[in-house]
Amino acid sequence: MDFPRFASALRVSILCALVGAGWGAAHVPSQAQQLVATVDSTESVIDYTGSAPLHDWTGTSRSVSGRFVLDPTQADSSRAVVRASVASFDSGNDRRDRKMREVTEAAKYPQVEFRATDIEPLIWGRTTDGRAGRWRATGTLTFHGRTHPVEAPVRIRADTDSVYARAQFAVSLTRFEVERPSLLWASIGDTIRIDARIRGAIAVPSSAERSRMGPAREHPVGPPVPQTAGRPPGRQ
């Protein structure tokens, strides 16, 4: 046997095997990177603020559900869906709430849903207990039986067992074919402002998930997400 040739061939075979294994690992998506968080309805709230000639008002819903699928290392592959019951919004004025349920046809279209399908991280980095930053979320809003694309800035923070997100954006009633009701003899404004503060509980956090968050940086990247995100404030 020609031992030098045999040894050379063996080295080449081992090298090819290692390269092949590395190539395969690099091109197989890692589902283990994703964290799944279910919206906690006890610590999530969505407000809408409407306007009228004499005053503005705010309606609040705590009947919120949904899910986040978050990839801490590749934030742009994250996704989210958040829903609320249209009839659950409470402004503290029964007459006004009945009128809003009537024009939005809450019995026929009981849910409003935001589905984020495209995430652009503007700022995203490690904090002392996870990651935080600002995203631009693009997706669809389904309201009054109509679905239209929307874009929303989102402040987000993730730690070992929770995801906190706050999104604010405007909605045109006319665009969703909602009749603008008259309150105090004047029609309300066409634009309502949405302020969603959501907490999601990460399913079965593990030591592996904690380690994937990585060690903290000396200085967090970007401004911290407000601690109120995902924690319902008092009614305005």
C-alpha cells in the first residue's frame, strides 16, 4: 500500500466532509432562533382617539389577543398578529360607544386585526436583560370587513420571558368605509389615532433562549423602550 497517497486521500476526504457539513448548516434555517410569545390580555391595551369639533375622546380595549414570532438575531424575519374586539372599546360614554359600534357594524365585523408581515429594524441591540429597539412594521389592518396595507413605527423590548411592544399609527374611517357619526350635532373627524401597548409572554423560556439573547453590551443600542409598554395605564 502506498501510505503517503492513502494519507493524502484520507485528509482530502475529511476536509470535504467538514466543508460539506459546514455548508449544509449555514444554509438550513434555524427555527430554534425564534421565540414565540402569546399576547397577554391582562397586560395589553389598545386605545383609539377620535376627534370632534368641541373635544377629543379615547376608547380603550383590554380584549386583546394575538402572537409574536420573534427572532432576536434576525429581527427582520419576525412576525406578529394582534386582534381586538370592536365592541370592547370603552370611552366612558355609553351613548357614544353605542354609536361607534353601530357605524363600525361591530356585530357583523367583530374583530379588528393588525398583521405585521414585514419588519425593518431601525435600531436593534442588546440590553442588560435582552434586546430592544425601534422597528418599522408593515402589514395589513382588517377593520369593518376591509383590509388595507398600513405601516407603523414600533418600539419593542424583549427579555427572557416577555416581549413588550408599542405601536402608534393613524386610521382613516373613510378608507375603511366607516360612516362618520355625528356627536353633539357635528360629525367626528375622519382620522382616529391608534396606540397599542402589548405584552406577549414567551412560551416556556429556557436556558437556551436566555443564552441566545447574548451578553449585555456596555451601552444599549438606541433609546430604551418605555417601561409602560405593554402595561395598561389609567384611562385618559
